[in-house]
Amino acid sequence: MSQPFDRSARVNQPANLDPTLGEWWVDNPWDIARKGHNLSAYERKRVFLNVRGPEGDRDFVDISALTRADGDGDGRSVVAGDFRNNGQLDLVVRQVGGGPLLLYENRFPHKHYLEVSLRGHRSNREGIGARVTAYVQGRQIVRELYPANSFSSQMPHMVHLGLANDTKVDKLVVRWPSGKVQELANLAADRHVIIDESRSGAQAVETITPGQVIQP
């Protein structure tokens, strides 16, 4: 499909259409909806769960129908974020057909987590480009802060670390875009912390749960 910059432009049909395939042509893409067409091919969405096998191997299992997220709306982007402040990443899907926004709640069994926000000084203010490495019981969890996600969406400026059954991070290493490296030890799980490039240590953030009344 051509995409003219001028809304009055017209693009001639390049060949004969095959009605058996449901083909159609509109000579200006801004007229698609006005003429009753939809670019959605109604492909159902897919959700895959990364599972560990009995021998430690990993595979992706299609759980689309179980989650009821396999709608046929014209989905364009998806964002994961802790929208309920409970340490679990939910999903927001933006789509053209079938409702503009859908929120899918994470109802998997609750596990431990640590959420990290960065405040840069020599680096950029949001710490974009920083690498965060958590050392937890002999394993490493590595995240890089790049909030840009997909078409018409952007991830929260936050690093989410899933800790499974572990209740603390033994060591957290932040490598800032400026080249500075910060190390913090023995961070308790199940909270949101802010790490400032110009300071030592981490500042805890009070978590406000939905429906909680804030006293003046």
C-alpha cells in the first residue's frame, strides 16, 4: 500500500483484484475507514510462557487461550508495567479494533521482586542506557534501561527484577552511561528503590496500593 504525504493524492490500482482472496484497493489510505475497510486481518494474539523442563531446559508454551488474551482486535503495541504497585508486571495492549486499550492483570502466583529507578547526574537524568546487574544466590539477573518499546508505546523508566523465592539481592551493580559503577549490598526484596548517581546507597520509595487513603 502506498502512503502519500498529500491527503488529496491518488494512487491507481496496480493490478486486477482477486475477489476470492478478499482483496480490495483504496486509492488513498486516509479513505480506508471511510470506505468501510479495516487493515486488521483478525489474527488472534498469542501469549507464550517461558517454562523450565525437568532437565533444566527451557521452552515456550502457547497459553493464549488460557489467558483469554487471544482476541482478534488489531493490536499495535504492548507495554509491561507494574500498574497496580504490587510487584507484578501487567500488560497494556493498544489496538485499533476491538477497543483502543486493554489491560491484562498478572494473576500468576506472587513471587519476590525488586524495582529500581535511576536518577542520573553526570549521566542523563533518567539513567537511560544504564546496565543493572543483580547477584542473587549465585545467579545473575541483567537488565538494561531502554524504555523505548514498540510502535506507539513506551515502557516505564524502571528496571524490574524478578527474584522468584529469594528475599534479597546480595549485590546490585549499576553501570551508568557516564562510566561510573555503583555497588550496593544486601537489598531487601519486595520494594521500589531509587539509586542516585551522585550518592551512595539506595532510597526506598513508599508504595501506594490501589484504594489506599493518603493522610495529609
